[in-house]
Amino acid sequence: MRQPQVGFDSMAGATPVEPGRSVRHVARKGATVAGAVIGAVALVGGVLVGATPGGDPASAATSPGSVRIHDIQGASWISPLDGQKVDNVPGIVTGIRATGSSRGYWVQDPAPDADPLTSEGVFVYTGKAPTVSVGDSVLVSATVKDFRAIASGTTLATTSYLSVTELTSATATVVSSGNELPAPVVITPTTVPATYAPDLGGANIETTALTPSRSALDYYESVEGMRVRVDDARVIGPSDAYGEQYITTKPDQLRSKRGGALLTAENATPSGRLEVVPTDGSNPGVSVGDVFTGETVGPIDYSQYGGYLIAATTLGPVASANLKPTVASKPKSDQLSIATYNVENLTPTDSAAKYAALGKGIVTNLASPDIVTVEEVQDNTGATDDGTVASDQTLAKLTAAITAAGGPAYSTRSIDPVNDADGGQPGGNIRIVFLFNPKRVSFVDSGRRGIDRATTATAVTSTHGKPGLSFSPGRIDPGSAAWKSSRKPLVGQFTFRGKSVFVVGNHFASKGGDQSQDGRFQYPEQSSAVQRKAQAAEVNSFVDAVLARDKRAAVVVAGDLNDYQFSPAMKTLTGQADGKTALTDLITTLPSNEQYTYDYQGVSEVLDHILVSKGVGTPQYEVIHTNSEYADQVSDHDPQVVRLFGTPKPQSAVIPPKGVATGYSDALDKLDYQGATVGGLSSLAYDSRSKSWISAVDNHASDPSRIWFIGRNLAKPAVVRAPLVLKTPTGDPYTGLTADNEGLAVLPNGDYLVSSETEPSIRIFGRDGVQKSQLRVPGRFAVTGTTLSGAGLSGAAVAREATSNATLEGLSISPSGRTIVAAMEGALSGDVSANGDTRSHRLLVYKAGSHGSWSLTKQVGYRAGAGQRIPEIVAVDDDRLVVEEASFAADSGNAVKLYAVSGLARATDVSRVANLSTAPASAVLSKTLVADLVKGPTLGATALESQANPLLDNFEGMALTGRGPGGTIKISLISDDNFGPLQTTRVLNTLIKLPR
């Protein structure tokens, strides 16, 4: 938020008047009635009292005096008659301001001179609603005064505002009424100079010669008080609460994409910008791009808030541009989205409408970012300066509003500031807050408890060569002078798909106290820039410390930095100032006509930023225009969002020794379908009758056992119909408590074949999901300590040797439909060697019989690698298999290898072999490595867990999906996320070259 400067009345001893409003709208000392001076103005309860308004018409008519309005205005910035009394100055009343506290009227000489430097109009200050009427010919006797507002912290000598020549302590005589008004000066696109203000090295423009062709300031001074007209004026700054808005007289000058007027360099205010304020106190409620059609007419006035303006006596009818708020693109599941949003002094007492609008903006317009840095969150008592610093009530209302709008249940992290130490609205204790979606990202909380984090700096640490934080959340050097009376940056470490992301939320010092862009000192001094540059240096040093430990670290710096993209502060923050660019300011990557986040008095400019390090990959960045261009804004800032990481366009890449990765998709990850979460997918098969790939859900507590239909194209998987619920023969749904479904195949007659590792079992289900029968499983395959009843297990007297959660994981049917193969994930206890070798696995081979029957014909031995399990198998034909071997380690993640196996048809039956570990090599299938996925490409994938290759996850389903070129086969794998936040449902597509 650009902090407004407090107005002061130079005629009232520098007494503050209506903070945030122009003192041109308050009554002042020295008003007269019929020439009688009334007493001094007093400040009572923040309201000026004690002045009796004057300037009403006198009853006696007199002849015009010798002084005309152009004599009063003169050919200079300051009236040559300043402080002198003038009598019977003739003029026609052209406009009346009867509301507000700067009431009066404008008069203009109907007989102008020929000097373009001397204005023919002037404002007559009355202090109450004037009784003259527009069109009256009047003679005014008054004192000439160049009125100047005094900014907070300045004096009459140092205040930066321009003066306005006025007539005060006035009496007026109406000579006649109903007179034709002087014709307005028509301002066309070429009337006003292209330069807004001259560069005088900071000198006072009022000491230079008035030169209307030099700048917009010069031009408007030369017509101050005169009627002007602008036709079909486009709005470039929306109506505010006071009925003030901005138009452009140069429609094509520095036009933004959405109709505003851009700031493209320091001190480069668009010269076509002009404020418009209706004299009747009305508020047209216009937004950027709207047009006042036809004529907008009124005298030229000046305000400390916006500079020269049209005091509009006529507003053209509004033609709405129907400017629509922008909406962020929805991030993909593998993208991290981070937004920043200044919510403008948010307090618990703000209206429900504001909270609802903020909630909608975050959910709908920002697409529910994973992380939001929020600025200007006030404490629980708002601007009441009672020592309260906690903001839990404010945050509770904000997060509730987001949830009510359909968004996630955000968690928060923030640090309560020291009372009244961080600037902003007195008593409000504004601070920066992290909102984050715990279902998408994890916050790394670090640092000892009991430490005052408001005053203790966080430091960059190093663990195993990777950066961390001593305090997360923490603050960057809060004791530094750079942060005096200003918000300290909030730093946090997040984890997204196994990758650390460091986020720095900021709210740099405001521009309050800077000289006015519309004022007399040109170019204006920006004293606040010194502090922002120092703040930028602090943040830059912190980022450098992170990158020194890991040059590929993902760092995001976001927030209201209160400075332009081309400012010295931003050059310092990015590192450009010292030639070591560490951060990219994403606003600079947009087209020039889209570079703005704020509309300050009709100027579309940048105050809010998101900057990123190279470690975030290729960011996708948007400014979301929901506020700054609209009259009904909920904040004065536009939020913005960036999507990080993500998947580049899939490209084929080699998986040694005989594989190629052709692409992957996370489209199914954490997908919600009609209230059910897609997850736990541990199998993959093609259902020709539904023309869709299908996947069964493994153990998920009391949820019903489901088969999901995920479409025909595994490059773009999508749920295409409601899932099929698997049921017992009596019609009761199986659940995760009664079935742990791991393998899936479709029989030639369309029935579904599902293996469960609970018992284990291999069940046959009809198309309606009801169990029809089951295949026989040898009794020794039963889990130790379980019963055999109802599971299709045979051999009651046989010892049960299987390990829980390591039974019939793999299941496949050959393309011919004549062979079923089921694989044990782990070794039977009887197959473990004396020295603990668990590599010997058994495969069950079934052959088709008559009338859809199946018989177990043999058991086949398979020897896996050390520490490997068998999650899945694929029957390439009746003789060949592809076997997946997999393992997991906490520090390196998943490892997956695919092996080609042949000779199934003639393989030895090992059903009578008591211990496979002692069997000869000829008793087990031979295998050849065809794909080591850890050594394959990443394809740009990311992972929440630590992974040697982030493309990998818990792949438990696999299927033959087609034939490729050159004798290759297409193999697709699907990962089981176990419904966990750190795992991903991912489909990986490959080509595999099998040995001859």
C-alpha cells in the first residue's frame, strides 16, 4: 500500500487535518462574511470549527475594478498579487463546489487577454455552500492568496505541493444571471505536452518561467481555474471512496493491455493523466477502460492527491468497458503455485463482504495457490493501540473465508511483531503471513522454542551440503537499521515433492514522505528509496547465503516491495547492481504493457513482485488483475502467482540398457471424482468392453474396494466413468479391511480377475462387480497365522509361510487369454536360505480349461536381486514375461528394474521343492535386465520424497500397452500413492526392447 501523506493547512499553523485527504476540502482560518473577519480556526476532536463561511453576494452593485483575473494569475506560477486585496474583479460563475469542506466557486473572465501564459479563471473560497449560481456575472472583492497544502513532516518552505491561486475573504455582487459561459478550452490528444514534469535537478519549478509547451504541469498552471473540455475520456484510474478518478487526454500514450496508463521509468508519469472530480460530490463508480462519452467539462483545479484535475460540472455518460477480473491458470499436479497478496490492513472487524471477496479471489482468481504470502494482516484489535500483537483471529476469519469459497483448509505461519515496531497504521501491527495447503506442501518448522523470533535473526544452515534455516519461520536480521519502523521479512522452508523451497515474504518500506510527483520540486526526491535499497541488500545477502550452499536451491522472494521494477532497490535485490544476478524479477518477463500490479492515482505501476532463483526451473507467472483497476476493489493491490517446477513437454529418453521413456503424467494424482479420491492404484489392465484402461485400489481402510476406469490414452489418463465397486458373493462391498487388491486382469469373457494379498486370493468378479468364483492358491502361500477358509487356499495341513503384505502382488494374463501368471511379492519363509537370503520367489501359472475354467498347472521359481520385491509382472505372451523388481530406501527413494524372462512354458514345476534357495539354477527362470529406471531420464519430473531419480515413485502396476517400432513393446507403469501426501499417482510410459 502506498502510504498516504497527512495533509496540513498552512494557514492554521501546520495543524493536521483529515489524514489521507486534501486540505483543499477543509474550512480554514480567515474566512469572512461581507468583509468581516471571523475568528481563528480551532481543532476539536479532529474537526475544524470556529470559522463562519463567507463570500455571499453583497446587495449593492458596483462597477468593475481595474484588476482582471489574468492580472491575478499573472504569467508566473505564483500570483504577482499574492497577499493583496482586489476589488470588483469581474467574472462569470462557471462552477460551484457546494459539498465538502473546500466550498466555493470558480469565476472566469468572459473577455480574456491574448497572453497564453495568463489564466482567465480563479477559485473563490467561501467555506460554505455558495449562493451564487452558474451563469451569474459577479464582481468579487477579496484577498489574493496562493494556497499551499503542507505535507506531514514538512514546513511551508519544504512542502512539495504546488500552490493554487485563490480569492479568499471574499464578497461578491451579482450583476446579472443566466449568462452564457465562456467556451471551454478543448484538450485534444496533442494539447498537453508529452512530458509530465521537467527535470530540474530537484529545483522548485515555481521559480522557473511558466512554459506551457514544456510540461503538463506548466500547461495546467497556465489554465488553472479555467473551463476545459475533454471528449470521450477513457478512465485510467478507478473511482475511489471520495469520487475521484483519472482519465487520459492521450488515449494512445503508454497504454496498458487493459486500458490503463503505464509507468515505464522513474519520473515518467504519463502526461495525459488527469484527475476528474465531480463538483456535486457524486461518485460515478467507474473502472479502468470505462469511457465518459461525449463532453466532460469543468474548471482546472489542483489537489495534493493527484495534482491538477477537472472539477467536473459536466460528466459524460459512462460507457462501461466491462473489464473482467483475470483468473490464474490452474496449476498441474506436479507444479508448485506460490502467490503474493496485499490484503490492505485486514482486521477482524472488516466486513464479511471483504472477507468473502478475499476468499473468492484466492480460490477462484488465484486458483487456490499452494503457498500465499499475505501482507498487511493486522492484529486482533486492528488499529486500536492496546498492546495486542497476536493475529490469530484475523487469520481464522481469512482462512474460514477461503474454505467457505471452496478453497483448501490453509495452515498458517507468521511471527507476531514487537508492538508498534513494524510501521503501518498505528496500533495495527501489520505483518506478513504464510498461508499454505498442507495437502500439497509441507512446512519445515525449525528452531528452538522459547526464542523471541520477532527480534532473533534466522540463519542459513547446512546439512549434508544442503541449505536449511536455523529458524523457520524466521526473520531476516530484524535488528538491522534497514527494518526500523518497517516490516521484517518472513522466511520459511517448504517441501514440495521432496524438494526444498525457500520462500521470503516481504513488505518493504512505503513511499510515504516522498515528495509529490505532482509537486513543485522536480524531479521529486524519493527519500524512502534509501531504506528500501538497504532492505533489498539485506534480502539479497540472505538469498546469496542460501545459494552459496546450493546453487540450484529453489528460492522465491515475494511481496509488496513498494518499488518499481526498474528502481535501484530492485537492481540491488536481483543482484544486477553488483553484476551477480541471483534472482529474476518475474514482472520483467511479461510484455511491457502487462507490467503493473497497482494503479496509483491513474498510473499503472509495479509495487508487488515475485522473484525466483534458477533452481525453480521454468516459471509460469501471472499478475491477477482483480483490484487495482476497479472501483469496487477489496484491496488496492493486485495479487500475482507463479507456478514452478512442473513437467516440460515429454521427450523420449533412454532407460539403459534397452528402454526408452516416452512420457509420464500425474493427471490422476489426488484427483477428486464425485467425492472419492483417486489413489492407491496398484494395478493396470485393459478392459476392451469399456474401451478403457482400468486400475484397482489396494488397501484403503474402510473405503469400498474399487476399480477405476482411466481412459484409453495413458499419455493423458483421466477418469472416464464412475468406479466399479467390488462385492462379495452376497453383494456386500469388499473394503480395505477385507481385501488388499494388488493385481488386476481382464478375462476373455470380460470378467475381472483380482489378486488380494490379504489372504492371499485370486478372485473372479462379474461385470457388475459381484464375486463369481476364485482360483485355487496353494496353502503354503497363506500368511503365517491366518486361516484358509473362504480364500481359495488349499492344503489345510500345510504350514502357512507367506509374510503379511508380501503375497500375490503381481498378476497378468497373456494376450492369447490362455495363461494367467501370479507372482509373490516376497519369499515364503520356507524358501529363505540358512543365511537369510530372501531372493527366491514363486510364480503361480494357471491354464485355461473348458467353459471358462482355470487350473493351477505349476509353480515357477524366480530369483530377484538382493533386497528386491516383485510388485508386478506382465505376460508378453504364453512364454515370456516382464518382471518388475523394486525397492525403497529412505535416503535414495525408489529403485525399479525391469527384467525380460522367457521359457515360462517349459519351466520346471517347483511346487514340490521345499526350499527354492537350495534349488539349482535350472529350477528358476532366467532373466535379462532391460530397463533400470533409476538410471533413466527424469523428464523434468519432481518428487515429494527424496529420490535418486524424481521420475520414480511407488510403481506397483504394469501392463503391456502395445507394440512399438523395431520389435519393441510398450510397457506402462502406474504408481500407488498409498493415499499419502508425499507420494504421487503417476503413469510412466516406456518402450522396451526384449532380447531375441
